[in-house]
Amino acid sequence: MASNFIDYVKIHCMSGNGGAGSVHFRREKMVDKGGPDGGDGGRGGHVILKGNRNLWTLLHLRYQKHIKASNGVRGSGSRSTGAQGQDVIIDVPMGTVVKDAETGELLAEITEDGQEEILYPGGMGGLGNTHFKSSTKQTPQYAQPGLTGKEGWVVCELKVLADVGLVGFPNAGKSTLLSVVSAAKPEIANYAFTTLTPNLGVVSYHDYKSFIMADIPGIIEGASEGKGLGLRFLRHIERNSILLFLVSADSENVLAEYKTLLKELKKYNPELLDKNRILGISKIDTQTDKDLEKIKKKLPQDIPVVFFSSLNLKGINELKDILWNNLA
């Protein structure tokens, strides 16, 4: 599965050129000096991005490096407009951001299924000579050429869209939690970086309600500088409504781990700290009640804190209640 999750591709896109206008004069047996009747050229094809809820990766664009729309057709006589160039529609998952590869300028952002954004518009077709007739110029010998389409290299980045993003160090229990509260089946093992790609799961709540939870690959200290899995997956956290920080109850210093996670997010993007945050203390089944009381005394007071165990399900319903109330 990891090899199929592609969240970054660079592609070259080119919209179509507009068709040239026509220089043409009406010529019929019974019509003397029919005058200019050259039609306009057709518009060049657009390059269009479209959100597709059935896609979850950019894998389909990995080997499609060059995307080109067709050119508009030249106008013809009888004021006939040339056909438009065929648009090219690029289907992408929701959460895709497209930037200019050279300048980094944001060109488009897809957040909804069916949403369409013109990435590169096709060139306009040129006007035929019928538009240039005047009282002093009865037989214009001129028509406009079509405008050239636009081309360039763009970078497509996928930022996973989810209501709740799980943030924590490797082995904090993120994958296990996701497997317990949803039907997702992430790989789980007792070693660092088991999760190499983001995993999404739909969490069922009361009265047929639900929300989406994302298991983001583990963060390590220095991730904002590219260490470990680094910047590659930190960007997925940007799209989550709530950040659920997970720290294992068997950590040597729960508060210090939480502060380290905050520091890495702040270095990457300070705006991430404006999101709603909840602190989850996982793996409480490994601790005695006395140990848990010690942990509680050293926890931050400015955010909701919930203790839970994915093994015996203790505190799971409370966790879901807190998440839902913060989403509502």
C-alpha cells in the first residue's frame, strides 16, 4: 500500500492555442460584392482540475508528466466559428493543492467532490475579418491570430482531508486507535514508523453520525527540518479540523513529549497551533491508578485531556464524545 500512496507529483501542463480568425469574402452567384464574412477562431482547450472523491492518491499522475489540451480550429466563411479545442480534465483527490513549480504561487485548491478549477485557460480565438469592416474599409484583408495557450510546470500536493488528525511520536498508539474506532486496517507493529502513509477511517458516532479520522505517520524531534519522515507528512496535518495529540502513558515524560510535538508543528507552520487541540493519553492499561494520578498532575490545563486504552477500550467512548463535541 505504501508504494501506491503518492502525494506529490510534478507535471507539465499546456492549454490549447486559440484558432485564427478567417479572412473570407462572401461569394455567391447572385450576390455582387458580398463583403467580408470570415468567422472567428475557436477557443483553445482549458486544462481543468476536478475533485474526485473516489481518488485518494496522485498515483495516476505519476507517469503522466505532460498534459496538453487541443488547439482551437480556425474560423471559416459564412461567419462560421471554428470548433473549440477539447478541454483536458485532470481528476484529483479532495485536498489537492497545485502550485507553480518555479514561483510557488498557489494556482488551485480542490476541497470538494466535483469541484472544477481552470488551471490553465485556453487561448482565445482570433476575430474574423467580418469584425473589421468599416465605412472606409469595405474589404478588410485582416483577421486576428488566435492567442497562445499557457504552459508551465506545476506541483500537485495532496493534503489529506479529515476531521481529526492524529499527531504523535512513533509507537504512541495512533494506528491501534484508528483500527479500534473505525473499519480501517492500518499496519500495526511494535517498532517505529510502522505507518508510512496516512490512513483514513470513518468513526461511527451516535444516531448514525460519523467523522473522519486520519492516522498521520509518526513525528520525531526535528521533523520540521526534514528528519525522519519530516516535511513529507507534516503537510497532511494542515487540513484537519482537530488535532488529537497522542502520548503514551508509559512515556518517561508525557508533558515534555507533548511540548516537543507542539514545537515541531510551530516550526513547520505556526497557524497549526490555532486549531482545536485535544490531548489523548494512550495505553493506560500499562499503568496503575497511582501512576495515572501522577501523570494527571503534570498535564496542561488549557486543552481537553482524555485517558484511554485501545486494548481494553476504556475511555474510548469518552474520547469520541470529546471529539464530536469539538467538531460540532
